[in-house]
Amino acid sequence: MEERFYALVFYSGHGAAVMQKYLAEKGFSLRPMPTLRILSTSCSTSLRIPQADLAAVRWAVESGPVSRDQYRFYFVRMVDGKPIANPM
């Protein structure tokens, strides 16, 4: 079975921490995850976003405290245990 999810990848650990706190205050319970090496080596933490929450999370993130140039959204598929990621 193919696993699918969205990843919010940050370019700094500080940005990840600030955004996770902000989203928690907005009522989102997003699971931190290690950043997939194919996505970045800059920051070790990303936020995993369920498909059902993407639109609401994306709106909150874009109006949040972290500058747009400090993060990126990806659609991730795990195929045979290997990640395939596409920027959004």
C-alpha cells in the first residue's frame, strides 16, 4: 500500500518551532517528523500534514509568523519504502 501525506519543510529549526507553536494555538495537532533527506539537509524537523487538513493548514501557515521564504510544502508518496516528493 502506498502512503501519502504532505510535509511542511523549514529551512531552520527556529522556524519549525515557531510555526508548530503557532499552528497548535490555532487548533492543529501536527506531528513533527524528521525531514526526509531528499527534501532538505538544512533543518532536521518538518511537520507532517494529513491530506484532509492541507487546505486549512496551508491558509494558516501563509498568514503565520514565519516568512514564506523559510518553508516549503511537499506532497510525499512512500513507494516500496522509498519517498517520492513533489514541491507544491
